[in-house]
Amino acid sequence: MSKSSIAQLKKDVSPFEESNTRTSIIQVINTLGPLIILWYVAYLSLSVSYWLTLPILIVASGFLVRTFILFHDCCHQSLFKNRKVNDILGTITGVLTLVPYQQWKHSHSVHHATSSNLDKRGTGDMWLLTVTEYAEATAWTKFSYRVYRNPIVMLGIGPIATFLIQYRFNRKDARRKERINTYITNASIIGLYGLLSLLIGWEALVLIQGPIFLFSGMLGIWLFYVQHQFEDSYFENEDEWSYVQAAVEGSSYYKLPKVLQWITGNIGFHHVHHLSPRVPNYNLEKAHNSTPPLQKATTITIATSFKSLKYRLWDEQTKTFISFKELKDYLPVKDEDGNSIMVSMKAGSPSLQSK
């Protein structure tokens, strides 16, 4: 993509970066309002049957995901024009979603600045190894990586490890403002759950909040995973990496049914979001529909997205994901500079000589 086309693409999207206060307020109301109502109805249904409660909790978890989208927009200062309003609402929704606002704001900004950059992995992204890195890794690293990439671990244990444990602690080099925000968030979570325990009892709290937390956490991690881990994704080293290509080619368009698109705050238009994080969630679809180059992004559906579960390692030679099963077709070779790399014998290059 030429510099002129990149500049034009950014110019085409810029009008959609303008937030609308009225629309944003409506979103806050139609997201937090139903979440609170559903939570209370779920509590009332406990006296009838837990089988009646569970469907209500599943719907409520969807609204918690939507709450996270508002939190996410606040982190990008895109929901409201006023920075302080974004910070306040971001902190409040961070308490509800168990995510410290300032901490996540930092890690997510790093994610946007380094997404698909193989030389800058490790902050705000999912653990990814290339085929060669995996081949050269220790037995312990290989085992840990396989466990991490296991769908049951990723979607089952992942929400607990991330939202309940990881986000309770500050990163080592966090600034004072970020540290204080994490302390405030943790104290507020304890205060909120403590109050609810006094009002309805800890057993009822666990029966309600447990499934909401697990369902929403699973969906959140799945959305983040699937929109960067797809067959025709984009990953490059620093010297060849492009921010715009990482946005348009390294982020997918997750085409969801309208109901799910609404409940997930249009985050399926992830390629638009990565190109311009200042576009509020309610303008993402408009930007996509009005900008032809963005419509060329890889489109995945619910049915095709499950293929991503087999994508484990990134092959730098073929520029595609492979499964652990496909690794048996790879052998170590030397490239033209004498470096050891892993190459698939099904797609080997005659310029590479076997060890």
C-alpha cells in the first residue's frame, strides 16, 4: 500500500472519529440499564428455579460485554469529547467488568501500536510463537505454550486468570496515576461485592455473578482471539511492518448477526477500529460501508471463525497459521544468511539447503 493510499484511507475515515454526546448517553442508558434490571430479575428468579435463572444470566453476560465496549471506547477517548467524562465512566465500567481503567488503557494502546509486529510482542496481545521459535524452545516453554493455546484453558481458565488475578496487580513500571486507579478499582470491587453479599447473601451473589462473569469473559477473550488469529492474517518484523496493513490485513471483519453485532458494540469491525481507534463504536459500521478499501478486509463468520481454534503457530515463510499437527511436515534448514529456520517440506524453497 503506497503512502498516498494510506494517507487517503486515513482521510476517508477521519469524519467518523467525531463522537455524538446524545448517542453516547443513549448507549450508556441502554447498556447499563438492562444490565442492572436483568441482574435483579435473575435474583428474583432464584426463588423459582435456577433453570429459569441461567438464560437470564446468559443475556445479562451479553450486556456486560457491551459494557466492556463502552469501557473500551473510554480508553480510546472516543465515547465522549470530554476526557474527564471518559475517565470517570471508564473507571466505573472498569469496576463492573473487573478491569482497571488506567492499566488497561496503557496496555491496549501498546497493543494498537504494535499489533502484528513480531518484534514487539508481549503487551496487550495473546502469546504467539513462530514455527522456528517453537522448534527452538525448551520443553517447558513448549508445554506451557500448548496449555495456553488449548481452547479449554484459553476460554475456561483464561477469564479467571486474566480478569480475577492478572488485573488485580499493577505492572512493574506503572506510573502513580495508573497504580492509584488500580487500587481504587480493586477497593470498589470489594466494596460492591461486599455490599451485595450483605443484601442478598454470598450464595445468591455467586450463583448470579459467577455465570455472568464466566460467560462474558469467555466471549470477550474469544472476540479478541478470533479477530487477530485467522488464516490470512498479517504478521511482520519491524523493518517490514506497516501500521495500516496491520489494521486492515491483521484484523478481521467479524460478520455477526445483527443482535450479536449490537450486543458486542460493533467490535466485529475490528479492522476499522485498528485503523482509527478514535472512531466510536456506533460509527464503525458507517466507516466500513463508506470506505471501499476497508471492505476488502478478511471477513469471517461464526461458522468460519471456529477454524481459528486450530491455528497455533505462525509460519514466517508462508505467512500463515499452522496447527501443531502440521508441524510434523517441518524440518530445520539454513536460510541464505546461514540462520536456522523451520520450513515445511510441502512448501520448501529450493534456495534453502538442508542442514
